[in-house]
Amino acid sequence: MNAVTSSRTAPEGPPPVPFVLHPGRVAGEISGSPSKSYTHRALLRALLSQGGGELLQPLRSEDTLASARVAEVLGLSLDGPEDPASDRWRFHPGNPPGPATSRLLLDARESGTTLRLFSAASALSGASVQWQGAASLAVRPMDPLLDALELLGVQVERAAPGRSLPFHLRGPLRAGSVELPGGTSSQFLSALLFSLPVLAGESRIDVLGPQVSEPYVEATLHALASAGVQVAKEGTTYHVPGGQRYRAGTLPIPADASSAAYLFALAALTGGKVRVGPFPEGWPQADLELLNILRAAGAGVRREGEDYEVTAGGLPLGGFEADLDRSPDLAPLLGVLASFAGEPCELRGGTQLVHKESDRRAGTEALVASLGARLERVPTGWRIQGPPKARRLSLTDLTDHRMLLSACVAASALPEPSRLGPASAAAKSYPAFFEHARTLGLTIERTEGRGVPP
């Protein structure tokens, strides 16, 4: 596509804390921010590969840099992540730690995906490893994965009761059969699906109960298949043959549907038109479901090549339904969209929202309340209806990136400028958001307050 701007160059730094976002209509084309989920998976695939290659157009964000640093400690030689302008991260096998290695310290920082996806891989060699991370990460669930690792031969020293970090692992991980609950996180399953294929024997994973965030498991299976790794799925059982080898080479990263969702929502709420890509066929992404939701709410959605274009259908939005168990990261944004709807919207599921970077169930309810829309808790989830009564927002403590970005979308369609922050929260997953928002026509002003790093 002929992009007006690209997140694949060094983005403009975010405004200081707090910032003022003015309402306005958005229009334009954006080369999408690279996928965070697929960048994590590509780094793990590179770590498990026998040969060298490169990640093509990876996302450089706080979360993916956490995965890159963990991969390097575990033996991957990686060139590129420290260069903000690099759109190619080259890798080749380094010197993986062995059983005689003194205890390694692995820091997931605030990245739950890093912590979970790389935990099983860190137990492959038999080295002694200790995991740590930010305080917000230390309260997110890890026990189902640690239970499974113990059953597969890993020695586990857990954190204090009520906390998940720090913990200590010593492998080696061994093939075998385990059960995993499906109701907390899909990342436990993905972690095992990545690491078990390289072991000497066949493994089996039985998922108990409905699997939340299933499209993320589909993304893992796609990443495995593209690396030549086979997994057989029968219902809720996964059969993993052992002795497999990961194919290296060039690992392309598609645009991120989770980040593009905010741009598509901006178009729907402000009377605009936004085109974002590329989204190649065959790359599962949970948050592409937003396009179906916007279509149901009255927006125009069409695919052009590998891009998607959203055109506003006018306010108020029509009513819609959404399954938060399949696309939990959309929850705050869907709460915003429902607040601008003239009919009731049904948002089902989402019990796992309390385990995210913040309690996003409480956060979404607070954001809807700030907008002055109606929210009712029902047995299946939420029933929300607008129109919003607020004329502006004043929310400067949104440290959760998805809460901040959702509030920015809401503010774009209110009558008066809103005061939001901290801007630095966007760097966790979407460092180029402010650059993209300005390019599409929004005015974001610096105000008083201390600056934040780019």
C-alpha cells in the first residue's frame, strides 16, 4: 500500500504527561504497527531453531524487547532490537546455557507473554533459571503452567503464596502427558506447544474446559506450521510428536490487529475513513473480530489486497454483540464503542479480564461510567448503551496501555478536549500510536507535567 506513514521507522516520541487530545475526524492510510503476538512467537521460534535467519519488520516495544532480552540470555545471538530504526532483527544460534551454568536471571519486566511463552523454553537445557518481573506481573496467574512443568520433570521453586514471581526452574523438561485448564490464559498452552516438539518423546496436552483466547492458540499453531513443526489437534487434545526441528530463515511479521483496532474505531466514531495493512491471509489474529463488530454497528468495512478499510456509518452506532473470551484485549475498546451506541450492546464472557496488566473488568466499567453511558452487569457479562453524556474526559492515571488507548478513541468523539495520560503507557504495545493519530488528523497537545522517554 502507499502508506502515509509507517511505524517501521523510528516513531515520534509520545507527548509528556498529561496530554490533551482534541476531538476531530480522522482520515488516511497507515502502514500498521507490527504484530506484538507474532513478534513474541518469532523470537521464541528463533531461539528454538537450529540455524540463523531474520525477523522481518518486528515490533520494537517494551514487551517485545523483554522477550528479545530473555532470548539472548537463553543463548540466542540477536542483532537489531537496540536500533529503533531497524526493520530486520538478524539471529543465529549462540551458546545455550547448560546444567553446569550458574543460576540465570530472566526478567520479563511487565510482559506476561514473555513470562509465559518463554518459561517452558527456559527449562529445556537443565540450567538453573530464576524468573522475575514487575510488581504488576507478580500477581498474574502462573500456577497452571508451573504445575504442568513439574509433571514434565522440571524442579519448581515457587514464589510466596498469592504471588507468581519470583520463581526458580531447573529442567530438563521431559516429554509426557499433562492437563491444562483452559479458562485462565491461552499462553500456558502456547508455551508447551512451542517447547515440547524438540524433546525426545511424544507429548499430549488435554485442555480442560473451554479455552479462552483461542485465536491466540491458532496463531501459535500457524507459527509452528510455518516452521515445519507438526501438532495434531483432536477436540481439546493436542498430540505433539517429539524429535522435531524448527526451520529458521526469514520470519515475516504482519500488521497488528490489536493496534489497528484503535485506528479502525477512530474512523467509526469520528465520521472518518482509515485504511491499515498488511494483514496477509492465513495469519490468525483475535482482534480482527473488531471488523465484524464494526460492520454490525453500521460502519463500512472492506478488504483491499492485504489491507482493511473502515468507513464511518454515523452516530449513534448500532447495537452489537461480542465474545470477550475469544478477544479479551478488545474489552475496553468495545466498552467505548458500546457507549456510543443507540441500542443495547451485549458483551459476553471476559472473566479473565481481572488477570490482565490491570483489572480491566473494573477499568472498563470505570471508563464507561466516565463517559456517562449505561452499563449493567448481567449473568453473561455486560449490557452497555449510549449515547455518552460526558463532554470531555479527565483520566491521567491510565497506566494500562489498552485502557489509555481506548480512552483516546473515546476522547476523539466527545465535544470538548480531554486530558489523558500517562502517554508512556502506549509504549508497551503500540509506541507509534501518537504518530499515527496525528498523521490521521488528531490534535494532541503537550501540557504541563514531566516528560516521558520516547
